[in-house]
Amino acid sequence: MHRRHFVGGLAASAALQTLFVHVAGAATLETVGKPRPFDYAGLKGRARELAAQAYRAPPATLPPAIDSLDWDQHQAIRFRPEHALWRDDRLRLQAQFFHLGLFFKTPVRIHELVDGQAREVAYNPAMFDYGKSGVQGSQLPKDLGFAGFRLNFHTDPERDICAFLGASYFRAVGGQWQYGLSARGLAIDSGLPRAEEFPNFVAFWLEKPAPGASTITVYALLDSPSIAGAYRFVITPGDVQLMDIDAALYPRKPIERLGIAPLTSMFQTGENDRRMANDWRPEIHDSDGLQMFTGEGEWIWRPLNNPRVLRFNAYKDNNPRGFGLMQRDRDFDNYQDDGVFYEKRPSLWVEPKAGWEAGSVQLIEIPTVDETFDNIVVLWNPDRAPQPGEELLFSYRLHWGAQPVVPPMARCLATRTGLGGVVGQARKHFSWRFAVDFAGGDLGLLGPKAKVEAVVTASRGKIEITSARPLHSINGWRAMFDLVPPADEEPIDLRLFLSSAGQPMSETWLYQYNPPPLAERSLA
């Protein structure tokens, strides 16, 4: 999935044209049409009505001058800040809009909501600086529409705090003002051996914040061949940006794999997986691991991989307390990229609130040779498959930031792998070494005579040369072991935690190792 897309194909339902009014705009930003009452209950009713109709995708046709734009030309089109929504109201939050073109071919309707009354925001070419794009704004239709929007906070009007653009994708930043991974409103049939379906946010309502308020509410209508839905986002910027989300979903047809709160990221290479380490930079990733807090209270860390073939893992749970894709490694020296700053990429934590019962956190890892492709997907899949005519209600909170949630126990700081064996002794068989570093929790309170054990299990193969020793440079401990794999290439699941006096001292480290082909198992 290409990161330059902000990912996703766009499609909107033609049936929506009967629900919304659109009139050509004037010379400046203004709303059009008669004000209409709007609230979340009414939006849910619209989604339910939409789901009862057959899905009809409108033609995604653009004027030739826009349809032919390449990446650089589309990037040259800039929104003029003086046309921002609420610019003249001196509020803490403003909205700016994205221009159609390139990967974004179907307009989304954007409305301003004031005191329970909604009016559509009119597109006008005067809102945009077309720069070196080669486009003559005066020749574009006055009802072209928008591709999406972004929000700006008063603390830095030049940079946006979040953006909604493409299918149901959106991004946000924390206190380090760096974009990275994406979230989605919904995922359908991710990781199955057929084309994935990408639901779309086809209309938005931006509620005007009160003077002095640092929170904004955004509503969205979702539509796709399989489902329609209503969403409410309550967005609060900060060092950790919060999004409280309510979703009401109405399936049109049975869905095999429904993905709630899906996250999308990139992992090309890291200290644990050097398969694609052909770049001068030591590590290249937006996220380095999946963190989970289970309904039974276990904290789990699963480092990410760039596998040879697509890998799918499901972690069963009931009433999960949280999960997310983390970028734990915040050290510039480990990336050496002063252009995209991977060490500043935000982590994203999902905190379930209501509607989450039996299901599984599912991780999909897709092979990639290039950092411009998102290859990591995480989502929650309910055990019970949704059926047409149902109403599915979910609520959850997203936390965007450097380290939005930190486990109270010792956590894994690094996973390193390489050829196993004993230094100075000839190897008699192939093995693979794992060195896992832990810090935090109560490790710093252990006395000099405390005994710490690395508790390691493997689904297949043989574990040998296991050890745990203090690592004073991080005020933590390092667990090490070798894995002797069987002759086949089937994945091996590993599990590790630190224990002292019979008590767990760390989160649980999970890993999935794919043994190389026999011909590649060199002993040197």
C-alpha cells in the first residue's frame, strides 16, 4: 500500500446525492444551501437508511487538467490559509482543505456545524495556490469539491495536528509534530487472499468550537459495498493527542473479517530483522512493535518483522484493555535520517470503551522492499461475524504521541538477532541467537544478589544457552538464548519474560521466527 496515497482508493455513494445540497461557491470561503438540523442520532439514521439501499459508486472522473497531475504537480497545489474555516473568528482550531487530484478522485462533502445547524462548505478555486502545478484555477468547475481536510491548532498555525484524506484514513501528531502511521475508520477483509475492501468517509461535519475551546468534534458518514456507518470524533490536541471515537455500523451483507480501529504502518528493517538491510541507514520503520494489554491483565510486546511472505497472526482476547503500534526506539543514532525523522514518529494506542467483547487483535505483516509502502496492519476483529440489518456500536479512544501508554512492568527496549553458538568454539549445528533488553518496572530495585531468570518457550525447535544478566548501560537486564530450528521453514512462535523469586518482572515478549531455507543456514 503506497504511503504517498495517504493510502486508499476513494469512492462515494451516489445515493448520498439525495441527502446533501451542493451549490457553487462564491469568491471566498462560505457555506451554501439552507441550514439543516444535524446531530449524531440523525447521522446514524442516515447511515442505517444508506445500508438498506444497494451500494452505488459514483464515477470518479476529474477535469483532465486535474486528472493528469503527477505527484510533484499535485503537491504544488497549496491551500491558502486566509481561506481557512473559522479564520476570522480567532478560535484555537481552524480547518483547511485538500485539493482533488492524483490518488484522490472522488470528492467528499464537508459541512460546517453551528448550534445544531449544518451547511456545506463551498469549493472555490480561489482557495488554492496552484503554484507550479500547471493548473489554471479559473478554468476549474466551481463545484469540484474537496479531497479531505486538516486541522490546525493556535500554538502553531503553520503545521496541522491531524488530517483526514483518502478512503477512511486519518493521521495525527503528538508533541513532536511528526506524522507517521495512519488509522482508519474501518477495515474489511484485510489479509485475505482476495482484494481488500476500503470503506470511505464520504461526508464530514466540522462542529465550530466554542471560543477558547481546545477540543473539536467531527462527524463522518462512511460507505462501502459491504457496510455504512456513522462516526463521531472528539479531538483534543496535546503532547498526547486524544481522539474519542463512537462508531455505529450497519452491514449491507455478511462480512468475513471486520476490522475495528485498524492501524496501518511501515516496517522495512530494524535491529531484529535485517533481511532488507540494504540501505545506508541502520533502521527504517514508523513502528517497531505491537503492544497489547489483555483483558486478563497481561502486557505483551511483539516486535514487528518484514517477512518473506505475508504473515497473519491473531491474538485471542476478551474485553481487551488496549493495543497499539509503538515506536519505542526514539534514538536518532539508530536511524540516522535527518529528513523524515523516524525517531520522532508517533506511537498510537487504542483504548477500548464499549462494544468490545470476544475477538482478537490481528496483525498482518506484508513483505516490502521500499519504505514508501505501508506493510503493517493491526485491527480488532470481533468473533461474531456481522450480519445485514444489525447495528454494531463501538467506542474507543486513540492516543497519539511518543510514548502514550507505558506498561508498569519492565518493558522491552530492543530485540537483536544473529547467528547463535559460543564465541571461539566451532559450531556443530545451525542456531539463531536472540538478545532481548528490558528496563523499567521494578528491575532497578533488584539487589546485587537477586536472581533473575529468562523464562523462554518455543512452539517448535530447541532452546539452548539461555541466560539473563544485568545491563547497566540501560539500568536493566538482557535475556539471551539460542533457538535450534527444525529442518523445515515453518514459523516458530517464541515467548519470553523475566522472572525473579517466582514473580514476573517484565512484560511478555512474543516473536515469530521464520527459519531460513536449509541452503542458507551457514555455520560461519
